Amino acid sequence: METEKKQILEMVRDGKLTVEEAQKIIEAMDQGGESARSAASSRPARFLRVRVKDEDGAKVNVSLPLSLVRVLWRFIPRDAMRELEEQNIDLDAILAAIDEGAQGRLVDVEDEDGARVEIVVE
């Protein structure tokens, strides 16, 4: 979990998150970590992986613990949300599928320029 906290602090340093947003995320991680530890014996850890690639290779490769997905979903930039909507990617439907236990590749979209978005539950 320390690696994730370091990444959040780097995002604050880079101006991608405000201090208040980072504090909320870290608090959620701490709370999620407590519940994840109690549930760890009953099921394996699960992650949501989001990969965005263009014709030159990977642009974004993010792994999020499922326990934090709903909290972090709010921090997706508006322009990225518009891009997802233009590709007919319904984030609410994805969250509903995850809540129902979906696993594997949920989204795999490629546009005419070769850009590709993958959302996978592992």
C-alpha cells in the first residue's frame, strides 16, 4: 500500500490531484485496506486494469484495487470521461458488472487511428 500512497503524492506534486483529493483517496485506501485484510482469507485480491494504447504503444496502464474503484472513479478527468462516452463506454454499467462479479475483459475498443482502450477485471 505504500507504493500506492507514493503514487498519490506524486500526482499531487505533478498537479494532477489536489491535497484534499489525495487525502480522501488515502483515507479510502486505509479503510479499504482494513476490510480487504479481513476478506483476504475468503477470496483472492482483485484489480481493475485500465490500459489505453495508441499506435506508438502504451500510454496509460493503471491497476486499481476493486475496493477503491468507486472512490477513484470520481477523479477521472472530464475530457477522459467525454472520450469514453464517445466510444460508448458506460462506466456505470461497468461498475454494475463488477459488483455482480464480472471478471476478465469488460471493454476492448479500438478506433480508426489505432488507439485502444481495455478495461479488465483480474
